[in-house]
Amino acid sequence: MKKFVFTLGTTAILSAGFVGAASASTSGTYEVQKGDTLWKIAQNHNVSIDELKDANNLTSTLIYPNQTLNLSSIKEIVHTVKRGDTLWSIGQHYGVTVEEIKEWNGLTSDLVFPGEQFKIKTAQAAQSQTASAPVAKAAPQAQQPQTAQAQQEQAAQQQQQQSQQQASGKSMTVEATAYTANCAGCSGTTATGVNLKSNPNQRVIAVDPSVIPLGSKVYVEGYGQAVAADTGGAIKGNRIDVFVSSDSAAQDWGRRSVKITVID
């Protein structure tokens, strides 16, 4: 993993976590005391055991008195959710798991909404945040061309932003069917990472992202406010699939024409 270096302010916060024991120094280290465990140190410094192990190249949780542990590579940042974000995409960006994000922020659902802020404990390199001093008058380096994958990702992001702007506030009549997470072979996880089996009461709809962008809040007549969090092979154009908790509810819904409004 890449590394961050603590600032003095962050180290001061860490130091306050211990009473009567050696605290983290301004260099971002901690000297193990008799009776310490990796779990106890992780709890007092508000980090995970895996982060401590990774920061110190530990292959087990065994530690010893007077052993010096490195804390300087662990940093907590705040991520503000943007339209189209999912816990999965946020985790991929920072190199952490969905379960870690949920644990750090006390989340019980995979649903996220634009504007929400989440704590992320990352170990990305501080070097990427600090420009190195120039040496003499070196000739400027030519900008590296983007890879084909990077260009595709940038184009997809721009297209998604444009479609989101066009869709916001739009009302339309669509053909609506219903689905559950209990079908044979179904994983129960939506295209954006929402676990519907663990969250059977979530208001989620499957959409065609070219018509309604994923992550949009949508009001569906007869269903209520939902999040566009899933897709489907047969969901094309002005069609949606509303998630319900049981097969009987799906049968009761049937196939109908409803009016929807993209709220945000």
C-alpha cells in the first residue's frame, strides 16, 4: 500500500488516546507497553488491526514490549459522495472494502446519497500531495498521454454527468415491472453494490442508465421515492423494475404504466 505521513496535528490527536502509557511521537511511532495488544493499540489510535499490520509489515498479531510500531502511514480523510458514487466505487478508489467503509461510519445499508460524507482510513502516499522542489532550471517534462482505458473512463464520466443534468427534474411515463432478490441464481446485489437480501425494505429500482442515471432519486407513482441503483438486461428505454421484498408482492405489482419523476 502507498503511504501517508501524519501531520503534527494528527499526531497530537493520537497522543490523546493513551492515558498513563507512552504515546505516539511526532514521528508517528508508538512504543509497545507491557500488556498491550495489537487490538488495544488499534482501538486507542482509531485504526484497524490490518492497517497496523500493513504499516509495520507484520505477518501476525504478536507484538512485544519496547517494540516500536509505525503509525505514520495511516491517515483518515473525509470523502463527500458525488452523484453516481457507490460504496463499491468509493472503496475501489481508496483501496478499501465496502465492509470497512460501513464499519468506520456505522452504516447498516449500502445506499449512499450525494452530499453525504464518509470517513476513509487510507494509506496513500503523501508524496502525491507534496510537489518536490525544482532542481536548477530543468526543462519541463512533456505531459504523459492518457492510456486508452483512462480516456474511456473520462469519456464515460463526462457522459454520465451530462445525462444526470438532463434527467434531473424530468417526468415521464414508463412501463414498470417488479422483481425480488430471491430468484434462482440471483446474487441479491445490485449493479451499484446494494445488498438487497440484507436490506429487504430498501426502495430500489432498476433502470436504463442512458435514460435515468444510476444514483438518481426517483419518485415512482404507486411505489414512492426510490434510488436508481440497479440495471437489467431487459430494462431498456422507458422501462423500470421496482424492487419488492417477496414473490407475492411482485405478482401483485404485475406490469403497469406509471408516471415517474427524477428528483435529483
